[in-house]
Amino acid sequence: MSLRGAVAAVSCNDAYSFSKPNRERIVLVPGLGVEGDIHAGVTVRHRHRVAIDPHQPNLRQVHLIHAELHDEVRAVGFEVPAGGMGENVTTSGIDLLGLPCGTVLRVGSVGGGGAPAAESEGGGPADGGLFPWSAAAGVECSDGGPADVLAAARRATLNQPTAEAVAILAAVVEAEAARGDSADPRPAVVVTGLRNPCQQINRFQPGLLKRVLGTDEAGNPVRRAGVMAVVLRGGVVRPGDAISVELPVGPRRALEPI
């Protein structure tokens, strides 16, 4: 498995839509997601999940899809651009679907790109904010970072895959905190699970769903529409930034839909 890749494109939207427009850059906010994105928040933001239980922790703050999937479906007649399936980060060179839960993806070069967002006089990102934060938009603003997601998880009733993903996330957050000043300062996300493809994909392009949701030889579902992540460290992410893959230490748990 390649432990390095790159950012092919970045996307976000402040309104619910299936696709997200490409941007010159996005800003990751610890424990929330992509600044100004409708899916950013400590608790769930995807509409059908909010309708089921709005108190669930948001383990789907950042959606990543590998550009190689776009190439694959293009070869059989589907034209899917970066951001077309709603991802925030389109990657290249990384087998996202093969990563174990708890993998950390760090963006930029050490001492180089992917720097944290500059602060404005008002205390927020200077010009990195694509949209202003707004309580009216329903986005929780917090200084707690990923610890707030863990706190939300403690207040909620979790199914088994979510509980296991939360436990792994907690271990990553604890390890990062233990590093203190020696921690890697680059923007980073923790991979928490798989996107569960739904019929919206067929409404986007008829027939596309069967290309991203299949079965293996044993009849088990194979989900290929990208992975979900929680923001561990904030900062600016741009197309062309390098991505470093840090696999979890110890036993590895395969990604499940969350």
C-alpha cells in the first residue's frame, strides 16, 4: 500500500446538494470539518441521519474519494468530475478503501505546504474562510476540537460500528495529545469509515450506483464511494498538496459504513 499521495481537488458547499463545487482551497477546522461546508459539525449533519438521531457524533466531517475511481467509471461511460459525488477532498495515489480505521492522513510537506490558516483580527481564518460561520446555519462552533466529537459520542447511544470507530478515534486523539509540542503541525484527518452509497448516486447519473456498490464472491457488499474522516488538526488544504499516510499501531480494523 502506498503511504504517500496527493490532493487532486478540494470542494465544499454551504448548502445541501449532491455535488460540491471545486475550490482553490479549503480550511479544515479541528473537530468540525471543512469551514463553511454544510456537513461540518460536532454532531451529525447529513439530513437523513439528523432525522434519525441528531445527537449522534459526526464521524463524517470530511468525505474523501480517490480520483482513480473517477477514471474507472469514466472508462465505462460516466463523466464524474472531482466533487461530483459530494466529496470534500479528491485524492490520487492512495488506496483509500484499503485503509484501516484510525489511519491519519496528513496534508502538506513538513515545514512546507499545508500550513495552518492565518488568523484574522476577529479571531477566525483571515481569508481562508470560504463562507462565514453562522449559528443560523446550524454549525456548532467550539474550541474543543475532536474531543467535542468524543464528548458527543459519550452522550449518544451508538451502534457497534460507530462505537468501535469512536474508540479508535479516541486512541488517535489521545496519542496526538501525548506528543504535545512535538506533534506534527500539518493539517490532518482521521479516517473513520466508509461512505454508504445510496440511490442519490443514481439520481446524479443513472446506473452509477452499481459501479460504486457491488458484492464480493461471498455476497458481501463492497462499498467504493469513498471514506469519511474527522478533522484532527486544522489548516489550509489545496490541490497539489502532498498527503502522508500514517497507519494505526497494533491490530487494524477494516473500515465499515458509518
